[in-house]
Amino acid sequence: MTDGGKRVVESLLMLVQELVLRQRAEILHALCSSGSAEHLEQVLDILLSRGELIIEDYQNIQVPGQRVGFSVPGRCSHVEEKEEEEEEHQRTSTQTLLAQRPSLVRELQGCIEDALRALVACGHFTSADCDDVRLPIHTPSQQARRLLDNVRSKGEPAAKVVLQYVQQKQESGSLLNQENWTPPKEVLKYQKKLSSSMSAQSCFLSSYGGTSHMSLDDIYTDGQLELAHNCKDVHGPLGLEDIVGTAGTVNAEADTVLVSGDAGGGKSTLLQRLHLLWARGTALQDFLLLFPFSCRRLNSERQELSVQELLFQHCCWPDREQEEIFQFILDHPHLILFTFDGLDELKQGFSDEHWLCCPTQRAPVHILLFSLIQGSLMKGVRKVVTSRPEAVGPALKKHLRKEVILQGFSPSGIDCFVHKHHRDPTVAAKVLESLQKNTALLGLCHSPVFCWIVSQCHKELLGCGEGGPQTITDVYLMILQHFFQHQSPLKSTTGSGWLQENLNTALHLGQLAFEGIGTSCYIFSGTDLEACGVTEKDICMGFLIQSKDMSSTHSKRFEFLHVITQCFFAALHIVLSNNTDRSTIPKLFEPPNRRATGLRSSTCFGACLPSTNQQEQAFKGEATSSETPNLQITATFVSGLLSQRHLSLWLHCCPSAVMEKRVRQVVRCLSKGMHKHFKSISPPVEGEKKSMHAMPGFVWLIKCIYEMQESTIAKDAMSKLEVDHLKLTYCNIGPVECTALAYVLQHLRNPIGLQLDNNSVGDVGVEQLLPCMHICNSLYLRNNNITDEGIRKLLAKVIQCDSFRKIALFNNKLTDACTQHFSHLLKTKQDFLALRLGNNNITEEGAKQLAEGLKHNHSLAYLGLWGNKIGDAGAVALASALESSTSLVWLSLVGNGVGSEGARALSNIIKNSTSLEELWLTKNCITRTGVECLIQALEHNTHVKSVWLINNDLSLEEVEELTQRESRLIF
């Protein structure tokens, strides 16, 4: 390090020391204000684990009336230093006790007796040692620390026993099921009250069924849950309890699990189901207490609160012994679960710049929440947070234990939900038949909220014949008509009479929704309703429901059935109101980074802005996490409402000249937005195709164009897109987005490669993409939850598409059942170039099916089957089909259980091929015998560049010798 660098580091250290000194009073308050030494002891645990504190210093730290550190007999510092020098490169069990001390303290609380029995049984502890740990003056966490300190004094064998015991407990599950430990009576009484309250709040569907009181048991249908990070230990679909289980953990030290998914995807209903199952004692029984929070309701909390006030005021107030119950929560964090629904609906975007560590210190609610999520507050308490993906940035992700993605309904889930909604099987069958005929609507029903709307409005759906709903706007207009006509005594059924009769209601609710979207407000007081002219009659229409609050401390408040419903009414306001400012639509369609300030300064949103200094400070420097996605949904609805197909609805509501002007504004905004995306395309690298890596904002504009259902707009937009490859990876593409993409991309002038890797396309989305397959020369769908059924429909289409040449389907759910369709493709398309099916579930039977197609194909250049299970038999079948190929350039059979028999067969391809350049056989079980066959084949072929053999059954000596004999072998 340079002298200048050293001076910078020294200055930084001085600044840190000065900061600690300046904050001394606050730090002392945080460590000591709760009336116990727990916070100080937690800090000491961390310092010990990181080597910043030695045992002697720990033993001598005291607080008034109590020694925090414990004397540890039989050990001294120079002995420890010597041991550390001797074992510098190998951590002992004793050292592990120190390094993992914070987590071990949490694990041992509540099961001290079992740990003591294990130590006594192994002869490491006497009854006197046990009594020393059990002293009644100590809390459970202090007993755990005393146990660890005494174990350390006993040496390495005792430390191993404790670590083995903790590991067994983690593997066997719940610490609550210990026979010899019972929570205090006051805690059990509170648990009973909390579960009773939660059961009453959760038994009816609340997220968008508030008007019909549907039993959650009767209607709940599982959505598709996936881990954001691939986990080899997970087999089969994830269940509800897997959300808080160990599967997929990427950061074991973090406490927060994120459940992400699109608006309307069922996140709130999933949490509600978890709450109900816990309250009934049928799930999540590792947790003694569960505290549910709605971020939407936390938005309306203006006072600063402590954690204790947050728990008891917003969830359930204990009848007595509040302090004792809260102390129990602090002492047993591993038995507590918090859930926070709708982090994206908070007015403040997540930030880890401000954090607390003292649970008795008051702070704004969002600071409490962010401190809980990042673990500086209530460390050890498990937290489950739901959010839309757009609101989840790197600042939040680094504090996550894991992320679970809720993908909405599978095709079977749609079927199940419709049958649950309609007890009459005849009606259910008719609805499902109607959906199968309308693939766009079927794609929408992948989202639970749309599936509910379609089921709710089944009479309107079945009565519309061939002209059924195609867009999200169509579906919401259908439910608008359904609710209005079911409440109106006139029951108008023709023309736009139903809207004219209820225009005032639409305008009142529209203004309320519009102003709420402007300030990320989703719960409204009676004063808010009155200011927008909302009457009792308007409320009775069913779009507003009373907001539930477990604490019952607030006066009556209301919210829209769903946030998407609020966005729809906000769009109605923009389209129908005579007071809509002319700058509203342009600002609505601005890119998010410009819109954040633009909308807040616009005339129409001005009345919605925070006015007090405190509120202004809350927004300063913080992005509003809910603003961008909800404004984008609103803009999508505005596009749909201003479609030519719907203009007749507004004839008697708004002057036609005004309406046409708003249509032109939207068209201009969409054209301008697309042009900006195209303008940002980088020039191609010499020798490579021109490609565009689109961002989620591009997908949003595509959806807006689809909502307008104007092919001229789509044609105009695509006429300006001149690329060879369109990349839309990690853009949260689901079936709804696939429908919009197909509608727009089918108007491209020249074929392109379409890359949709790492999205949520699924089988339903694959079907939505079919209309644009004729314009695709290649399709990449890695990691998209696609099954054999989706592939069957896709291949039936692409066989008819002249331009289609390549497909990549790594990491999906394909089995041998799909290979017969690929075999047919290979036989039929003699210009097909690349087939990549890596990391699926294809066995030797599937390989044999593929081989039948390969025998008749004379064009395939790239075949990728890595990470399957074809074995020797599969490799032999493929080799037989490919040994005379004059087109194959690259073949990958990595990780397929191929042995020397398979290698011998594959050597025939090398021997005979005039085109093969690379053969990948890494991570198989090939021995020297097989490699000798490959070497002999290479002697006859100078065209092959490399054969990859890393991680096979070869010794280091064999690898060295074989490398010297043939340099093209890569070990």
C-alpha cells in the first residue's frame, strides 16, 4: 500500500472512532435501555465471534448487579494463543464455538436441558456443571451462553458434542416440540388470543373478494412457487412451509425471506393462508407467535413507534403482562415470525442507510421495518416479506435469507380455481371451455386476480360469444359492468347505458383512486372519501371494502378491492374527467427516472403531494417503491380505455374532440417511447449480429400497445426496429407479457432471434407466443418452468415456420415425453441448426428417441444435452445416429453418467466426422480405457479442436500422461 493509501486508511479509522465517541450516549442507551443485559451480551457475542474481544476482556465486563462474562476455569490466554498458532489452517470445534457464537446462542435457547443431557451422557459434564448452567437468575439466552463458556473450558471433545447436537436439532426440525420446555403461561394465553384474532381475520378471502365473503378454505388454490436461486436439494414443487424452510437458503445469517410476484399474483392470499394455518395449529408450528403486518396499513401510521408498540398496537394487544411477553419475544427470537405484506406499497423505498438496534427506541414505522428486514433490529426473528419484483433492488437483496417467486396459477391451477368458484360442474366446464377458445384470456387467468374476475363475471363471459375479452382493460371493463348492473335497479343490458347510469360513481371513485396513486395511498379515511364526493351508494357498488385492522384502534377506513382495481379507476379518472390536465398523459408515460419529479410537479398531481415538512423529509432522497409500477399499470389501462374499440362507451361522458386528443397523446407517447429504446441500441461488434437487450420499460410499452389493440401502432413501432436478436432476459416475462409480445412482434419485417431466458413463461406463455413464431429464427427459453405439454404445442407450430432454426431450453421440466416431438422436428426440418436441452430430465430412452430423428437429419450443427441422465446406453444410441454426420460441429454430454462404453461409441463420431470441432464430456465417469479410444480416434482426425474431459475417473498421473500424448484433450 502506498503512503497515501495508508494515510487514507488511518484517517478513516480515526473518523470511525470519533463517530463511536460522539454516539456514545445513544449506543449506551441502545445497549442498556431495555432493563436487561441481553443487548450488551449480543454485541459481546459478535465481538467474540469475530476475534475483536479476547476471553479475559469478556470475563471482566460487568453491568450493575450482574457479571456478563463468566469465569472459565482451566484455560489461559497463552495456551489459547499457542493452540491458535498450531492450528492456524484448521478450525477446531472449540474455535467454531466462538466463530458461530451468535447463531449457537439462538439455537440452544429453549433446549438447554437436552444439550446438558447429551454432555452428561458423553461424560463431559457433571451434575454440578449442569446446575451451574441452570441457575434460575439467568434468562434462556444467558443459560445458552453459560453452557457454551463451560463447554469451552472442557476442551475439544465437549465442543464436538455440542456442535453435533445442534446440527441434529437443525435436521430434526422444531425446537417447540421439546418435552421438557413449556413457554410461560402469560405467553401461552397471548398466543391463544393472537391465534384466535388471526383466525377470525383470515377465514374469508380478503384480497379481492371482500364483497362476497368467500371462505378461504373453499376457494384457496396453490400458486406455483419457485426459488429465485436453483437448489439441487429441492425435488418437486415447493409447498407453503418451504417458504420458511431451509431449502434455497443463500445467506444463513439473514432472517428475511422475500416472496416476490406480480400484482394480482396471489401474494396477499398466500400470506393469509399461512396465517390461517398457523392460527389453527396445522402449519408453521416452529413459531410460537406470528405477527402479521400490512405495509399498506402501516403507510397511514403517522406516529413514531417502538417495536413493542408496533407489535401490540398493529396486531394484538395483550390483556396483561405486556412487558413480560415482550421480554419473552426478545429472549426467544427463533420462536417468532413476522410477515409484512406489500413492501412495494410503502411510500418509502427500501433503504439501509438508517437503522436501529434498540427495540424500545421509537422511530418512524418505515425505519423500524427496514431495520427489521436487514437484521439490525430483532436479530433471529424470521421475517417473510412480499413485494412486486420492481421494488426489490440490490440494497434489499443483500439482506435476504432467500427469495421465493410466486408465479401465479399453472394450467391445472386455473382449472382447480374455476371448479372451486363454481360448485355447479356444468358452469365450471363451460367457463373453462370458453377460456380454451380464447387463448389471450387464458393467459390472463394465469394471474389469480384475473381468474377471479373471469369466474365472477362468467355470465358476461359466456354471453359474449366469439368477441370475448382480449386485454386486461377488457377484463376490468367487464367487472365494472358486472358490479354496476348487479347493483343498479334498472339492470341496463344494452349499449353504454350501464355506464351513463353510474357515471358519477365512476368519477368519484376515479378521483379517489387517482389521488391515492399520486401519493402511494391505498387506505382512505372518511374524510378522504368525502373530499372526493364518494357517497354511501358509491361504496355499496362493491369496489371499496372496509380495511381490516387486527388492532381495531383506527376509525373505519376503506381500500379498493385490489391495487389493480385502484389503478383502473385512476385511469378512468384520467380518461373521463373534464378536469384532467393536458400534461397528465405525457407525464404518465415518461420514463420512471424522469417521472418521479415530473408527476409531483404537475398540476393534476399537485393536490396529492405531501405538504408538511415531516412528509417532505420522508420523501427526500428516497424513491417511492410503489409509485412506478402502479403508474405503469395506470398508463396501461389508459391505453386500453382509449382504444378505438371502447370509444363508443365514452360518447355521452366526455366530448369526442377531447377524447380524440387524448388518444393522439397516448399514440404519440408510445411512439416516442419506443423510438427512444430503438435509439439506444448499440452498433454491432464487427462480425456479430445486431442485438437489442431490452429493459422492463420496453415490455411495458409493448403491453400498452397491445391494450390499444391497434395493429397500425404495432406495425409502425416494429418498422423502426432493425435488429437480428432481441434479448429480454430477467424481465419478469409471464403469460400476459407473452401475449403482448406476440401481438407486436408478429409485425417485424425480418426474422429475429428471441431470447427470453430466466423469466416465467411457462406452458401458458409458450402458447401465447405461437402467433409470432413465424418471425423467429431462434428461440431461447432457458429456466422458464416449461413442461413437455408446452413443448408439444410449440413444436407443432415451429415445424410450419420456414425461418425457425434454433431452440434452447436449458433448465426446464422436460422429460423423455418431449423427445418424440423433437425427433419429428429433426426428421421434418432439414435446415434445423441447434438443439439445446441441457439440465432437464432426459434419460437413455429420450436419447434413443432423439437418435431416431438424428439419423434422418443432415443439418444439425449444435446438440447440447448436458446435465441429463442418458448414461452409456443413451450415448451409444446418439453416437450411432451421428457417426456419419457431416454437419455436427459441437456436442455436449457433460454430466450424463457416461462411462468408457459411451466414450468408445463416441470415438466413432470423431473418427468419421468431417465437421466436428468440439466434444464436451466433462463430469462423467470415463476411465483410461475410454480415453484411449478417444485418442486413437483423434489420430485419424485433425479437424477436431478439443475434447473436454475434466472431472472423470482418472488419476492425476493418468491425466498428466494422457495430456502429453494428446494436447487436444482438456482435463
